[in-house]
Amino acid sequence: MRLHRTYIPAAILLFGGCSHTAHVATAFSNPKSCILQRSRPGGREFSNNVKIICAQNDNNYDDYEDFDDEDEEEEEDGLDDLVGKKLGINIGSQLPALSPEEIEDIRIQAQATLDKAVDGRLADIEKLREEMEEDLSQSRKRMETASQLNVQYEKQNLMEKIDRLSNEFLNSNADFREGTKKAAAADRMAASSGRGVDWGSWGSVGGMDVVLGPSEGVLLGSVAAARKRATLEEDDGPPAVAHDNRVLVVVDEKKSKGSDRVLGKLKDLLQEAFESEIIVDTYGPTGNNIPIGGNNAQTALVFASSLNDRSSLENLLGRVLKRTAPIAGSAPGMPPSHVVVVSGLGTERTNKMPYSMQNLLGGKLDKLREIEQSIIAISRSRIVGKQNPLDYTIVKFGDIASSDDKDASIDIRPGDVLDGEVGPNAAANVLLQALAYQPYARNSTLCSTGSLPEGATVEWNDKFVCLSGPELLRVDVGPGVSTDDAILDPKYEQLAQYVQEWAATFEGDRKGTGLTTPVLVRKSRKPASKFDGVVERQGVRILFQTTNTGDRYKSASEEKIEEKERSGGGTVKKSSKPLTTKSSKEGGVEVLVEKTTDGNIRVRARRCNLDHKTIVKEMSEGVIVKSLSRAVDAWVKAKDKQY
């Protein structure tokens, strides 16, 4: 057999299946052909095929040439006789077998090597993950810092723009403001002592709360009365009657227990509080001894328990609120423009203990409630331009204690919600604030309990701010975290943003909110006020929308009348009663996030978008207030760990 190849460095012959040593033929570096010589070592024939394995070290060689059929036919080498023969040594049979222990050791070592490699790779991956998290955290911090700087920059630009516009507006209206300064100037002592003005005269001018400051002939009563008096003095007609600072008190000390102690304290407080003398005229509720026109007093203080019933109050005010005839060509006198009614606790809770027992015999609390409703109706029924304006304040006290406790524990709330006694000094101070200093007490109902020792100080403005709305909820969040070099308080800003996002859940689809009334969510327009003790204020207004309930409900007879009017059939009998217009204000809840002058943050919810014709939606208010309370509590718990 002849093998033709072109450049074979070496060839090794392997004889499979042979237990004897085979001859190895080596082809040298550049032979033209290689002839395999067969031999019979030991005198035995080869039985298996011969396999040639070539080891090539140089890449510069040609491919094998194909066998030549002619050479194969010319020369028979006899290799076919090797089929079935075994050559070489079976090395595996000569090696000793591994024991199970050795096999297990090898497996354990291999597993340990593999585990070590895997653990090393996992450690590298964990280290890479930590580095990526660190880079991400630093990137977030840089973004937050940049965002805060942008907010500060934009706020500074906005404040500069507001200051510029404010200065331009003030400069353009300097002459006008100088002419109306008396009606718009507030007492400079308001922020420090809690006193609004020398004497109480508040109202609304152009949608803004205004206070009548000190001037000659200062008036008690409403700001409308003050403006009317100023108009009379500016006219060329006869001058108005000169007014003293006078308070008219109607009380029966035998029926109103403890009233003597309260009035004694109140008179002393009046004389101490003001430079000018305050005249207090006291009359009994019976007879005709009360002067017509109230002797030109600015304020009337009436103890409801001294009256018999509602008609007694109506007769009393019918006499006191009459204008007196002019004397010697002078202008007519000015009756009281502010009535303060002192009532009792429980008049709106006669179905609950212990007030149900107090009302059991004689209906005492029902009579007091009728008197309260009477003064409200009289105040709201005044005809603008024909009758003098009239403000009211209803103050509800419990039993008058013999003296005040040593601890100052006075409490003030809107409506009729408190229980307990009130000290004479505490009651006198509450009446003084309602008479003279607190604009939120005008046209409001409040209740008060507790005590106030002599010389104790109270933040009266903060006590009475709950009457604005009135207030439905107050949650104290704690102090802010602003520093001297920071423009914004991050805790206050985050809470304000959180409240806005919470309020947005009520708008649109009400499913899951619990509200039965559709609402609109708008940004609050109520600015910060030093009078309220607030330096920063943000919030939202959740406004109730019109539905087919409440004042829009129509009975069957009203629907028939409207149907006849639309169809043009039949005649509709017109009523002789004047047509009363229904309120377009449906009510709502205003949520305010405030930062007070002492650095604390609080959340308040108050009623808004309503007047005396609005039907209060107590169920919807309750749903909103309850949801707000839970949301703020959750926010506080989450942020306590951060701050």
C-alpha cells in the first residue's frame, strides 16, 4: 500500500485492539512517499486496521493527494489480514480501581473549587450593585439640591415681581388711600396685644376684612354703621349726634345666676382696656324703663336667661333699635348696631344628657334656643339702605362658677359643643373680646368653658380664629424645620403639596371617596394674616356642586305649576308673597396648611362658599374631615422618622 502526500513532518501509527507493541513508522520532513512495512513481531499477524495520525508543526504544507486507483490495483499490501487482531496495551486494566472514599474526596474538592469560584463571582456582582446604588443616591441628591435651588430662585423672582407691582399700585393710589385711611387703618397693637382696635367695628369692604381704627368719636358696633356715620359727618347737612362710648346691658340678676360677678369683672376690664371712659347702662328686661334707641349706645348686651321667651326679645329690640327723632335741627340718633346675647350650653343638644333633663320641666333650653334664632333672624332681615345695619354675637356659657381656678384652661369653640362651668373672669374676658376686639365673633355663635386667673395671658386671636368658617378640624403637626439661611421650610412645603394631592382625589370620579355630592377642587385664595398668627398659608377649597336635592328640590305641586307654565295651558295663580331668591352658594370645605408665628405647622378645615341661605351638607363635610384627619395622621407618622 502506497500513501501519497506532499509534506508530512511526522506520522504515528496506532494499532487499535492489539495487546502487543506495534512498530512506529516515521515519515521524515519532505518525502515524496511513505511505504508502510509490515512485520510480524512474535510471529503473529495483525488483525485490525492500521490508523495513521499525522502531527503537523508547520502550516506550509499541501493537502493530501487522493489515492490513485491504479496504484491500489497494481500493489496489494495485505493489510486486510490484520482485521480482528488486537495490538498495544490496555492501560486502564493495569491501573488500580478508586475506592468510594477517594471518589467522594474528589467530588468534595471539585464542589469546593466550584463554590469558591461562584462565591467570588457573586461578591463581585454585589460590589458592583453597591457602587451603582451609591452613584444613583448621589445623583438623586444632586437633583434634589438643584430642584430646591430652582424653587428658591423662582420664588425670589416672584416675590420681587409682587413687590414691584405692589409698589406701583400703592404709588398710583396714594391719594385715594389717604382719603380713606380712617376706614381702613387697623390698630397697631393688634399683633402684639391681640387687640384689634380701640373699639370693635368690623365688616367687609370690597371683599376684604377691614377694621375701623381709632379716631375722634370712635363707634361701637358694625363697620357699616361707622361708614354711615362718617358719611353723615362729611355731608353739609346737620351733624350727627355726638356719641359716647356706651354699652347697654339688659339683665335680671335674680334669673341670670352669676351675672353680677361677670358684669363686675367686665366693667373693670372696660375701664382698664381703653383710655376713654366707657359708660355701661344696666336695665332690667321688664317695663318701659329702657330708653328708645338704647340711649345711643353702640352695643347692647342681653342675657337671654333674663327674658321670658322669644317675644320678649323682639319687643325689647323693637324699642332699642328705633331711631330717635332729631333735636333742635340735629341729625337723628344712632341705635345699637351690635347685639351680644349671652345664652346657655345645650340649647342645640336637648336630645342628649344632661341637657334633656334640664329641658324636661318648662322647656328652659327650648326657650333659650328660640331667643337665639330670633336675634339671628332680626339681624338678617334688616333692609339695606332703609334700616341701620345690625351685627349679632351669641355667646354660650355653662354655669358661672364662684371663682376662677389657678390654672388657665379657657376653651372657645364654634356652635354648641362644650360642657362644663366657666369662671367669672374667663366669661368677662370672652365678652370683652366679642364686644370689642375679635372680628370673627361678629355674626357667629360660640361657646366657652374653663377658667382664667387674674393676670394670666391668652392668645385671644388664636382662640377666636376657629369661628372663621366656622372651623371643622384642627391638627397640629409640630414645629417646622427651616433654618436662618433657608428660604423655604421643606416640611411645610411637602405637607402643603401632600394636601393638594389628597384633595385632588375627590374631584371627578367620586367612587371610593364616600361623597354623595359632586365637588370641584380649587386653590385657596385666603392669604396669610398676622392677625390670625399665621406667616405662611396654602390650601385648597373643595366646593360642593349643584344637585337636585336641598334647596333645588321641588314638590309635586311646584312641578305641576312649572309644567303648566311651560305648556301655556291654564292660568297660574300668582302668590302675593315676595319671591325669595335661592342662594347660588352650595357650601364647601377649605383646607388650610398654616405656619404660625411661633414656627409651628398646623392643618385646619373650615366651611367656605356659603351664606345664611346655604343648606349645610353635614354628611359630605364629615366624609371630607374624616378622610383629612386620617391622611394627615399618616403623613405625620411617616415624616416623624425623617425629621
